[in-house]
Amino acid sequence: MQFLTKGYQESTEDVLNGAIFDEDHDEMVIVKDIDMFSLCEHHLVPFFGKVHIGYLPRKKVVGLSKLARIVEIFSRRLQVQERLTKQIAMAITEALKPAGVAVVVEASHMCMLMRGVQKMNSRTITSTMLGVLREDPKSREEFLTLIKN
């Protein structure tokens, strides 16, 4: 259980460790298919899947592996997928102050697969869009198209 909940002892500042760089870049940055494993806080059984992250920098970028580490911080806590999605997006927003952030989480929940309704092929998809990626349909569509390919 300590490993599965180690995210409570970690912070975004700790894992970023200064890996935010000045860069003359203002186009979309996407890291997709980040593996994610978490525990449902209601049933204490796993949910797992993929996280897709995109952001529009304002002349600051982060080391790419740090995005996966941010996912790890929040997924290694007792969670619900909706909160997990938003926490990842908010952490990136607070750290980088980008023009926009988008996070999509696609997961299978053991609480739906092995108990309750027992629907083996169900997946849950949640998204959080902030800034330009929420307000501008073209930017949002660019992100959603790129994570599908």
C-alpha cells in the first residue's frame, strides 16, 4: 500500500526539480500514452490506462519525462478519475503558466470489470481543458486530433 499511495509524499516542485527551461517555443507540446495505475478511493481496487497531456507554452517548457512524473504523483493516491484528470492539468498550469493545458485520461476500472456491473470492455474517458485549449475550438481540435493518431 505504501508504494500504491506514495504520491501523498511527493509534490510537483520536488519532481520538477528546476527542469523548466526558457525556450522560444509557443506551439503545442504533447506527450501521449503515458501509462497510469491508480486505486479507486471508493472500492480500493485498481484503475489503469493512458494519460495524454498537451500544453501551449509561453516561452517555457518542461523536461518531457517530468510530465509523466506529474501523472505518477497524482495517480499514486486514492483517486477518482475525474479528480486525477483535473489535478494533472492544474499542476502543469501552476508550474509552467502556459497559454493552455489539455489532459485526457482513458482508463479501465476494476470496480466495473470485476464487481458490480462486470462490464469487461468498458473504458472511462475524462478530460480537462484549461486556457486557450478550453476557449479556442481550433486549438482543442488540434490536440484531440493529435492524440488519436
